[in-house]
Amino acid sequence: MRAKGAEFTPEMRKTHTIYLPNMLPYHGSMLCAAFRSAGYRLAVVPDAEKYPRETFTTVSQDYCSPGIHIIGNILALVQDPETDPDHIAFLEPQSGGICKAGNLYHAIINSLRRSGYPQIPVISLNPHSLERHRGFRLTLPLLRSAVSAIIFSDLLMLLTLQTRPCETVPGSTDRLHRRWERRLCHALEQGRLTPPPVSLVRRILASYRSLPVRRTSPPKRRVTVTGEIYSKFSPSGNQHLEQFLREQNTEYRLGSFLNYLIYCVYTERKVRAVGRPAGHLRRHAAVFHLRQTAWRFTEWYLCRLQRRIAREVRSAGFVCDACFPEMERYVQGIISTDYNIGDGWLVAAEAADGIRKGYDRVLLCHPFTCLVSHVGSRGVIRKLKAAYPEARITSIEYDYYGSKAMRDSRILMGIS
């Protein structure tokens, strides 16, 4: 039975802070700034060193590790003495997939209720207008501002990951990243970056090019990190994989979040097209065509912005992620683009893109109990190796109760 949580009312916009799971460490600050421009007070749930006991009494131990981490961090924040439970809410993004994470919204409500906090609203951020709250509404200006936040976050992530391993002044890349992040957050709060100005993109690129760097010989090992979205990005989900790769003196890359966003729009359009209504139901057919047009326009608009930024990045001499239409071509003969459950065929596309750009050691990260990710990630390894025999492709499973030493040794084997 589904849990019914507290409602987020219009009055709560001024009194409540909405917390977002720490799934995207490179994007969280700017996404919060984008939502603040629409009048919402957004913050990111901090990573807890230890999860409360209620995490394991209110959630099944067979749940996927992303769910355990998200709920554990939420309960740790709620039980923090400095947190006022009567003035917070949580925002849980959902793509609507047929997996355990698709039920995470209700799992969070259940955990909060059983832990003694039924008054805390949980908001579902999804493309289906499900679980609506009167006080939370996605408007067109907010969506455009969020897209700009994603684009600039992707850009800073891309430039930082390529510059940091070669910097001659330790810490200079991270300082530049923080400086630009502060400026962009301020501009996003004022709603001044929709659409993303190309002139500003050029200034960011020029500032990164001005950093003193030194290329080593032989070059550092290059690693592509891909897989399930939470395990790929979140420090909790991948047990601080980025820090481990930096300690191993590697140069690694993460696929852009914008490609994942376009993939979700593309998937939504294709899935909805399967359920096309009968021709005699004119009213339903009109709504269907209107929604399809909206999805197509959104996909076209995002791809257009992506191509514009990619041209500037390449002209500045940096390696850029492939645009979405290219990613779709990369998986031809490897996996069908109809496999769009969870992260689907995008995992194989990101692996192929990284290999083509010289990041030929591939880590496919996914939760141990995620059947969707097992099929999509591990199922393509054989064909990826056949298409790119020079690459080393390794599947890394993240289980909350798994051995860190065993997982680290597997990562070392994969990047050796």
C-alpha cells in the first residue's frame, strides 16, 4: 500500500527549506540557485558519516544501495540537533522507471513516518505530473533556468576533470572551479543565464586555458566512468570513487548530465508513442499529438544548446562529450535504442564515446541489487569488447554491505 505523505503548501515556500539528495555533486549548487530564482529555498542533503539505526529498520536490507544511501542521509539530517523537522521538506527526482528507485518516493515517506516525522513533506520531481503538491510547480522559466544550470555545471565538470591532473600549481583548478561556480550561482538566482550566453562560455574556456599545465610522458592512464546515474556521480553511491582515482594518478571523465536529461526526454517520447490512441478517439488523439510535439521540441531545443556549447569547447582545444545524436549512432550493433529502462543504452554509448576519445579503461558502475543495471551494463560488455578490442572494460558493483578492499582491488585491476 502506498504511503500518503504531508502536503507541501504554497505557504511553505517561504518557511521551508527543500533538500535535494546529493546525487550530483558537480550540479547541486547551481540547481539550487536555479530553484531559488523561482522562490524556492533549496539545499543539498549532506553526506552522513554514519546512518541512523532507523535506516535499517524502516527499509528492507534487500533494497538497492542508492535507496539505502538516500534514505540514510535523509534520516541523519532529520535527526541532526541543528535541523528543525517542522521547517524542511525533501525533493526526490524520479524518471518513472520500473525499478526499486521508482518506488523511492514512497519509501522515503514510509521511513519518515515510521521514524516519527510524518509532518515532513516529500515532493516528487517527475515528468508525469504525479504526486502533485499545491506549493510546488514547475514553470517554464524555472525549467529553462535549470537547463542552464545543468549546462554550466557540465562545462565546469568537463574542464576541471581535464585540467586538474595536469596542473602545475596544486589546487589552482579547484579554486577556479569554485570561483566560477559562485559567479554562476549568483547569476542564476537573478535569472540572467537563460539561454546560456556563448560569450560567457568563451570566458570560462579562456580562464581554464590560462591555467599553467604540464603534460607527463608517458601520459596518465585515462579512465571512463559510466553506469547507473547515482553510482556514477554520487560520492555515497560509489564510495568516493573520484577521490580513489585521483590517488591512483589517473585522468578520468564522467559523461555529461545533459546527455542523460536528453535521453530521458527521448525515452519518454518513444515510450509514449507506443501507447498511441485509436484514431476514432479524437480528443485523446489531439492530446497525444500535442504531447509528442512538446517532447520533440524539448529534445530539439536541448540538442541545439548542446551543439552550440560543444563547438566552443572543441575550438578551445578541450575534449568534449559527444552530442546526443552521435551517442545514438555509437551503439548501433551493440545494443538496441529500444532498451530504455533505467540508464538503458546510454551506458554503452558513454563507454563507446570515452574509448573513442582515448579514455580506454572503462568502469561500469552499478548497484549490486539493480537488475535493470545488471542487464544494461554487464550485458553489453561482450559486444563492447568486440567493437573496441583495445579497451579494458570492467564492471564494478556497489553493495552497501560489500567489501571495500575487494571493490578497490577490482578497480585497480580495471585501470592497470
